[in-house]
Amino acid sequence: MAKHKSGKNSPGNLKKSERSSSPHVTHGGMKKFHFTPDKKKALIPLFIVLACFGFIWLTPETEVIQPWSEAVLLVDSADKVTDPVQKELLMDKGGKELKELISKYPFHARIHYFYGHYFLKRKLWDSSIFYLKNAIRMDSGGESNTVWNFAKEEIVVPYFKKYEILLDQNKNELALEQLLEAHRYNRTRTDLNLLLADIYKIKKNYDSSLIYYSWYLYSKPNDINVLNDVGIIRLIKKDSTEARKIFEHILKIDPNYVNAKRNLSLISNKPRDVK
Amino acid sequence: MKFKAYYKANGIPFELIFVIIGLVFGLLIIFVNPPFYTADESTHFHKSYLVSRLEFLVRNNQKIWAADFPKSIVECRQRAMINWDRGDKYSHSRFKAARNRPLKPQETLFTKVPIPSISPIPYIPFSIGIAIGIFINDNPYWLVWFGRLAGLFTFLALMYIVIRSVPFGKGIFFLYGLTPIVLYQGASVTYDMLNNAMSFILLAVFLKYAFDPNFKLTGKKLALIFALILIHRFSKGGYPLIPFLFFLIPMQKIGKPWKAVLIGLCILLCWFIPDYTWGLLIGAQGYQVLAIGQKDVYFNSGMNIAFIFSHPLDFLSILLRNIWWQAAMWTRGTMGRFGHAYLNLPDWFYILHGLVLIFTAFFEPVYEYVLSRSLRWLLFGIGLGTVAVVIVGDFVTGSAVGGTVIFGLQGRYFVPAVPVLLFLLCSKEYYNRRWQQNRWIALSAWSIFTLTYLIIFFNNYFWVD
């Protein structure tokens, strides 16, 4: 509650004659400036405000970052360190902090993504896949500040690594499953699509191969080497009309592409398919 | 003759110049600011469109806050989403063609409007503009402009009342009302327009009552006060302390202490009225809670409140670190940080304009009024308290659980608190009659300069050819 001073200028006590009178004494038309104690006192709030205002613009901006971002920064900074002991220390510290955070806040998709990223750096593929999958699931449908898109990009790496390990162990079918699983999460990754298409081509499963080539060509429609491969599969599948179209398309992109010229001449020397 | 006498006694009427400058530059802002560019304007426009059709509650089988909107509106909104950060711009020629497409209300698209909790009250001015606009030109872009026009007229009318009624500090309201962000919000389809103007009105009216020697708190005046408080409350949440400016009115004018306590309790009660009227109505519809667009982190008010109480020192440290880091950004926001791309003006602009605001407040002629120490403390408490409520409120509702970043807080949220704090600087010690009579020239010139700069800045940033 405001209790006003009971001075003559307090609200409610003003008279018209008082309001119109100036508080300044004039001498011969010239105003005389007295730096009275009241005037000095009145400057205090002004100086405080000016100091605060100046402080806002003069202080360096020290960014505040989330604890999980701080932890992943440690993990990432380990990459930039050459000393292996220091590297290990940074990685350990970052991992420990992330582990603590994930047990404290298991509902943040972002921490799952960072933890998956940490395991990727640690080359612990299964753990990395586990947490990246969590991040994708929890953040699915997110529209802003998303992590699902980054997680989908990163999850391919541990699957690739597992594929290589299993291939070395001659577990070819299991290795292929890793790639197919990776493809479930990332259908636009070109190297993955190309690898799958090539594997199925070698396995003579041309229908599947064509599917992955088409995924690949969705991202790189003018890759003439891949287009040529697709044309060859079409030829193997005795679909020479489609194959001709593809080779002609390649020659439109690069008129000097020898393979397409040769394949086209092969088709021209053959009788056309009867459909 | 009458005007000359008025000028001699009071100086040029500030409110009149405010309306003239506000109208000229407000109109320019309406057309140079791309449609749907103002923060959340698209959502507020959709809601205003529904209110213009008198559809206060949407009804559909899926029980979500969505309705059938003309396809043309949805398409215009999508087309307006330009990637400004990449340097893309609007083309006048491209826009010309889009401006001629009709509304075609029969071709509709089921579209989400994710703000059921906001009552229709702040949308009434825009909905009137849209309803009139449909008869003149029903192109969706034009409907946005009609909405903005109605908002601007409402804002200017309310600011006219503010400047006219405030007994002193007219220069503060004049200059801050014409500050780029305030006029920009006033010339956009957003609930901030009504919220800002109503906050200013409450301050002006309470100051008028406080310093009017003939004021008596009658039933009629009390009804008017509560009507204003309710409009303010219904327009936007987040500013519970502003209505308590009522206590600027001295005790002897309120009457007995129990009366003051009762009024205080009623003001407090007003805070809950929207929850128990509009909120209950919305709750009864059983709408599904729509998932928010951001899902990488989890938001939970209850957990954040629990954190504040269980770790008060940690919370204080978070608060101080964020103020240190974000104070400049928030200060920019109180003067001009625009739209969903958070467009900033250059820093020299904020520093200069900030200094002009501070010195205008300091030299504001108040010699005939005494801002007693208790009044200053009240203004300080409510001004700073409002800033604190906004910051803490954002931490509670808009920041990730366990996070250290106060997330998504915009400086424009502090606009209602700025004049309250500026009034603290008013000092009678440096009164100068010549400044009182002629400050309108300096303040008008400065406002014209800043707003002209803003228009040129917008034109270069948003438009090409």
C-alpha cells in the first residue's frame, strides 16, 4: 500500500495554483542552476539504471549450456586431443556424466542421442545402436530442435561396423541383416543403398537390387555408372525396352560414356522383346 | 484559439501526435512486414478467423483443436514461410499474383490451431477487421492486413486513452509506445497487442486516480477498474502483478483498510477467473492434448517447480547465469527483435534508443507531482516482480527438466513492465518548463527517425525488386 508523504504536492492535495508554479527561481530571465542535495539524490537512480544498461552491453556474453551438451562436448573434444591419456580421460569424464544424466533424466531423447554418440566413439556398436534407437523413437514426430534426424544418420555407422565384423566371420546372412536393419532407419543414405543393391545383384536377386538402386537414384539421379548397372539388370531381366531408355538417358547426360554406347549397340543388334 | 490556449497551458497534446505518427508508421509496418511473419501470427490469425465466424469452440469427431479452414489461407501461410536466414526474400511481382487469389471458403482443409487455452477476447479486434475485410477483398493476404489494421486502430485508440489520462509521464508512454517492437506488435495479429495496451492502460488509469485530487473510489469506478483488469487478464497470462498497480492509489482515497484488503483479494481472484470460465469450458470439451513440436527434451512444470524448492541455490545460480548471458538479447527484445526469424536491429540502435528512453523518463516533467518513496518502491516491486515472474514462469513452463538454460524467453515479454520501471526515474528536481512545452518536437523527431529506419531496414531485409 502506498502511503504518500503529506507534503503539499502529495497526490490528492494539489491545488491548481500550486501546479502551475515553477519551482525554479529566475534572475533577470536567466535560470540559475543550484546543485542542491536533492538534485544530487535524484541522480542516484539514473546512475544505477545507466550502470545496469551499460553492464548489459559491455559484459561478454558467456553462453550457458545444458549439462548434457557440456558432457557431449567433453566426448567430442577428446577427438581433438593427441595425447592418448588425456583423450581417455576426457572420454571417460564425458561418458560418466552422460551415464549419470541418463539415469537422472531417462525421458530426454537428446541425452539418449548423446549417449549413443558416445558409444559410437567408444566403438561399442550394440550400445550405440540401443541408445540411438531410443532417441529416434522418443523424438519421432518432433518438429523443432530435433535429434531423430541426427540419430538416423549416425545409427548407420554401428550397423556398418557390425556388418564388416560378421562378414569377416563368414556370417554373410547375419551381416546382410545388419544392413537391412540400418536401412529401416535411413532409407536415403546413398552408400547403404548402393551396397545393398550390389549385394543383391551378386546374389542374383535382381528385383531387390533394383529397389535399392532406385532408392540410390532418388538421391543421385544422374550417377551414370549406377544407371548403367540398372540398365544391365534390365537387360538381364530381358526388359530391353526399359534398358534402352536407360542407356539413352545416360547418353543424354554424358554422350561420351562408352559403356552405355556399347550396351545400347548390344540391344540394337538383338531382336526386340515381344511383349 | 482554443488549441493555442491549451498548448500554452499544457504543450502540444501528446496523444494526438502519437496517433498521427503511430498511424503513418503503423500502416507502413502492416504492409512492409510480410504476412504471417510476426511470431505466432499464423496461429493467432487462424484463431481470429474462427472468432470472426463466431466459432468460439471447435467441434470435430477427433476431439482435437482443429477446424476446417479455407485451403487458400493454409496455402498462403505455407507460401509465406520463407527461409530468411538463408537470405531469401519476398518478391513484389510474385506477391502481386498471390494477392489476387480469392478466399474460396467452400474449399477447406482440416488444420490444427494449437492454442485452445487462450480465450477469444484478445482476438475480437482482429476478428472484426477480418469480418469487414471479407466484404471488401477476401484474398487471404488481405484478410491478414485487415486483421492487422483493426489491431492497429485498437492499439492507437487505447494508447490515446493512456497518454491522455496519465497525469505525468506522457513522454514515456509516447516514446515507448512508438518504440519499434511495441508499434510492431500493435500492428500485427497477436494477443500481445491487447495485452501490452491494457498493461499501459492499467498503469495510466491508476496513476490518474492516484494523483487526481478530486478522485473518489465509487462503485462505478471500481467496476471500471475490474473490467479493465479482467480484459487485461483474459488477453494473456503471465502478468499477475500489473493489476496490483491499483495500490498506487493512496489509502485515504480507497477508504478503510478492510476495503483495500478486499480489493486486493478480488484482484487476486481475477487471476483465476479465466481458468474457471474459459478454462472449464475448454476442459469440458475433452480435447486431446496435442503433442508440442519439440520432443528432444521433456517439459514438465511440476518437476521444475519441485526443483526450485528442493535446490533453491542451484536455481538462483541458473537464474543469474542466464541473466548474465541473455540480458542483452532480452533488452534487444524490449525495443525490437522481430518475428519468427528473430530479426535484430544493429546494436547501436538499441543503445541509443535505450539511452533516449532513460533520459526521457528522467527529464519527464513531474514537478507538480510527488512520487513518494513508498510509491517508488511499489513501482519498483511490480516492475521488477513482473520481469522476475516472466523469467521464472518461462523456466517453469518452457525449459527442459534438469536443464540450465532458460529456453525460448523473448525480450518482448517484458514490454508491459518497461514503462513501470521507467516511471521510477521520473524526478522533479530537474524540471524544465521549456523542455515540458517543447519536448514533443524532440521526441517526435526521434520516433520518426527510429521508425523510418525500421521501415527501410524491413524493406531491405524482406523485399526484393
